[in-house]
Amino acid sequence: MTKLSSEVSPESARAFLKRSRFIWHQRFELAPGVHTPGLHAIDELFDLGGVPRELDGKSVLDIGTANGGAAFLMERWGASRVVAVDIYPPDRFGFDQLSSFLGSNVEYIQGTVYDLNRLVGAQRFDYVLFWGVLYHLRHPLLALDEVCSVLAPGSVVEIETAISDDELSSDAGLPVARFYRGDELAGDPSNWFAPTVACLEDWCASAGLQPEKTEVWGGGQGKRCLLVARKGPGPPEFARVSYEVPLRAEPASH
């Protein structure tokens, strides 16, 4: 049993869950044998992505942290620094209460993925989690450029997102994305784009992220994908082939 987990008894964890009044988005082990009531199982994504349970000395960035389940677990597994980012204040999903209850040192930053460089400064991370965020963004390529820029060379990002392969039928093999002008995806007007798997892989490659593993599950509008990618060497591909270079992009060498 790891130190962080062993400091919390099952009895105290059950009492904490009983008195909690915030939104539970994630399901994860709060104490031995005691899991939070969220619908989204964090352990399943860790298993699909092959994240090691020994992270001694590694730095981690969790984008769209919500309850902070992934961030707290990676701290539990020995990560030396864990930074959690979300657009909401830390009390919306109870991150502040959970952090205090667990005695955690995870750093919480309120902000957007489009502003990662300013939010984290010069820090470059060994692992970046980007789960359940991409399809909520109006500017997914800009977000992927920012994610790539805060990765250390050769480091790993895990991207989990809705995909549109089943909706697009015969076009599912093409690198295209479905745009949702209103609430067509799951009745949620905060959903904007769902790429096909081929599109997600091409988006990543263009942004300088080399896809290494892709897992797909579900069906229809509930179809999801987890893509594991590694930051490639040198400037991102788009900076070598396009005249459009965002301000923070690494310049192409000539």
C-alpha cells in the first residue's frame, strides 16, 4: 500500500463520501476498497493507456482534472510533481476538499488548455493526461499545439475523446471531424468536434505528437478513443510545412 493511500482509512473515506455535496464526475479508489461514485472509471483509462504504477521522479500534468482522481492517483504512484488544470474553480468538483482530505501536494491551476505555457511556465512534463476535453473545444488543433509544447522531448500524452466514426459511416476511415453546431452530441451544447480515429491520429502527427497506441470502444455517439502519443524530435510537422505558425510554435530550421 502506498503512503498516500494508507493515510486514509476506509471508514474515514466512507464518511467523507457521505458528507460530500459537490459533483462526482470520476470513479477512483479513495481508500483501500472504497471508490468514489462518479460514472467515469479512471483505472480503466490508466489500464488502456498502459500508465505504469511506478512513477518515481516523473512530472505529470492533468488537463481537465475535474475531481482530480487521475492526479491524486499518479501522486500516489510516486510522481515527483503533479499539476492539475481545469477551467472551473477547485470547489466545483470538490478538488479542494479531496486534496485536503488526502493530504495531497497536487498543484491546482484554474485556466484553459489554450494558455498552458503561461500557466505552467518553463516546466516540461513526462506525462500529460488530456482526457475528456478535446471534443469540448472549438479550437482542437490549437489545444494540441499547446499540449505538445509543454511535453518534454520523448514524453507521453494520453488523449481520450469522443469520436465520430459510427456517425460518419462510409467516411469513417477518412481524416475528418464532425462539427456540432448545437447540442447534437449527447444533448450537450459544450460539445463541438468529434474526429474520426484517422483524423485524431493526423491531428496529433501534425502537432508533433507521434501516435503509438490507439484503443477504441463503445458505439454510436458513445464511441470513444484513447490515443497514446509521444512528442517527436524537432519542431512540429505543421511548422515545417505551413506558413501559419502560432506565436509559441517552435520555429522550423532552414
